[in-house]
Amino acid sequence: MNHDDIERFHEKVLSNGDVYAGNFVGRLPCGTGKYIWVDETVYEGEWDKGKMTGRGRICWPSGAIYEGELEGGFLHGSGTFFGLDGSVYEGTWRMNIKHGLGTKTYSNSDIYEGFWKEGKEEGIGKFTWSNGHTYIGNWKNGKMSGRGIMKWTNGDLFDGFWLNGLEHGPGYYKSADGTYFFGTWNKGLKDGRGNFYPPGSKLPCQLKGCDSIVYDFGSESLSSVLMHSEELGYGRSSSKRNLFDKWKISNFLRHSRQVSHRLTSLDEVLGHGDATKSIPLRDSSLTSPCSSDDNQSENVMVYEREYIQGVLVMEIVRSHGSGISTNGKWHHEVPRKPAKGPGKTIYRGHKSYYLMLNLQLGIRYTVGKITPVHTREVRSSDFGPRARIKMYFPSKGSQFTPPHYSMDFFLEGLLSNGV
């Protein structure tokens, strides 16, 4: 064996001012050693063929610390990162990025535990706000997206679909007073028709037991929540099910996975971390139209409600606890104020009802697209066919227009030329 290949301890000052003190094999650091950069960053741990590989500890001058596994000079495997802002992430890494299973405690005591992908929450996870609000369900790109359950500390609960952190799609809302609303949401607002059940109502047979998916958030571990989420349809593959079976909070750091993108620096790791999540607003509009006497009886009214972007526009008596529809007329129309001056009140069924919806949507869309431009003199090109625009608004929505509950229609008007 060549004498240079024998492992030995040596301290060496590099040409750029960095210092390495540790074992060498040949001319390369190997085994254990300590590396000090000129900016006073310090790594102490294992080396292999001249690169930080194995277990080690990195301390940055700013005060950030990483303890865990590295590979080829990257944070890779399981490890704990103590951020500049006081946050702590404990979980798996992939090329300097949080990826896999992990738990992050934010500086304000918010906690997320679950799956990460390329540095952001993605997959199934649980987020607990410092004030006690809890969300368990699917995440995508760092936001609540997909099926999930949000429970507020006052006892209110929403179980349904989410998009970019807002209720979006079918779901139900249960208030602390026992009222239920089953319907659809659009970007955090109730939109469309749904059924409202006052306290004491008998839920239809197909809805009985739906409340069994509400967990005891304070006592149930994330591992059991993830297992239960399989039953709810959060994940179907047997590989994910096996992974949930093996999940134990105490040893989830042992699981390492692979990443598709490679970082060349630790800049992202050394940042102040992700911003803590905003708390979805509790729905305060689920108030029962029934009197207190009705709450003591099982034979109470059930209402069919219609909302347009969070505004209750219509309400009808649908059944009396049995789930059987009645032939009653509209019981309650909200809001319907007498028209002041000339004009008529437009309500559902009126010949101009859809025209009113189309105008509202068109105005809202147009106002939202207005951007400030410099004014100029009026030109002949500002008038005539060349200055007109025709936009199609399909009910399902398009690349340029939002979905809506009116009929398909066209909006035609003049182009804005800064006049």
C-alpha cells in the first residue's frame, strides 16, 4: 500500500484561507474532520473522498445550525435544521431541500407535520396553529388543496375540498351550535345551491355517520390520522398505505427519499423559512332561521339555500326532518328590499334574472381587468368595429373567464385605450 493512502490526521490551510483539520486518505479528506470557511462557517463530521458525506453538524455565523446526514456536500437524508427566525425543521432532505416526511415548528409556535415536496408542504399533512385551529388533509405547493378538514377552536368545522388555501368545491360546514350546511364553495365563498339543517334536524340516511370522520385533533397522533385518511380516499396506492403503516413520529427520520432537482448552494436553506399559514376565516353566515322552540323538536324545517359568491339570495322549505321534498313555494328570499324609485326587483324566475347575473359577472370581470394607462387624445381608431371586443363566458369557465351559475353568454364592449 502506498504510504500516501494511509489514513492520517492533519491540519491544512488551503490557498483560499479555509482550514481543514482531520483525517486524510491520500490527498483527500476522509473519515472525520473539521472544516472552517473564511466566513467562519464550520462543519464538523464525516467525510468521504473529499466531500461532506455521512453525519455531521454545520454552524453558520448567522446562528443557523444543521445536524444530520449529508451526501456529496448537500443536506441529504434525515436531519434537523434550526433556522435564523427560531423555526425548527426535523425530517428528510434532498439536495438542500426539505423533501419527504418532516415536522416544522415555526417561530410563532405553528406546527406542520406531514409530507414535503421540493421544499414545500405537499401530500397529506396536519397543520396546527398556535391558537389551536387545526387542518388535516391534502396539501399542494405549500397550500391546502384537495380533500381536507379544518376545525376551529370554537367547535366549527369544514370538511370538503380546498384550493390554494380556500374552500373550493363540494363540502359541508358544521357549526358549534349543531347546524349543518351541505353545498359547494368557490374560492372560500358559498356559491350555488345547498341544504341547510338547523339544530336537531334528522340528517338523510346517506349523510348519517358523516360526522364520524371528525377526529379528536388534540389526542390523535398524526400516524393514526394518516391511516384514517386512507379510508377517506386521500391515497389509494398500496405503497402509500404501507408507508402510513410504518409511520411513527419517533422514527420517521429514518426514511430517506430522492429528489429530481439539484441545488448548488445552501442559500435557500439559510433563508428565514416559509411564511406561516394564514388561518381560513370561520363561516359566520350559518345562522338558523328557526326559533329556539324548533331546536327542541326533531320535526324541524330543512332549508334549501342558494348563494351567489357568498351572498344568500334565496331560501326554500325543503323537508321536515324526513328528507322528503315538499312542494312548497319559496319560503324566504334574501335579500329582497323594495326598489327605490323606478325599476323592479329582480329575483330567481324573473325573465331578467340571468341577464342580471350576466351583467354582474361582466362588470366584475371588466373592473378586475382594468389597469392604469397613460391618457392621450381621442382618435378615430377608438371607435368602430376595430375598437370593439367580444368575450365568451361559458358557464364552466375558460382560460380567461371564471366559472359561473348563469347561462353561457357573450360580453361585447369597447377596448380600453387609455381615453
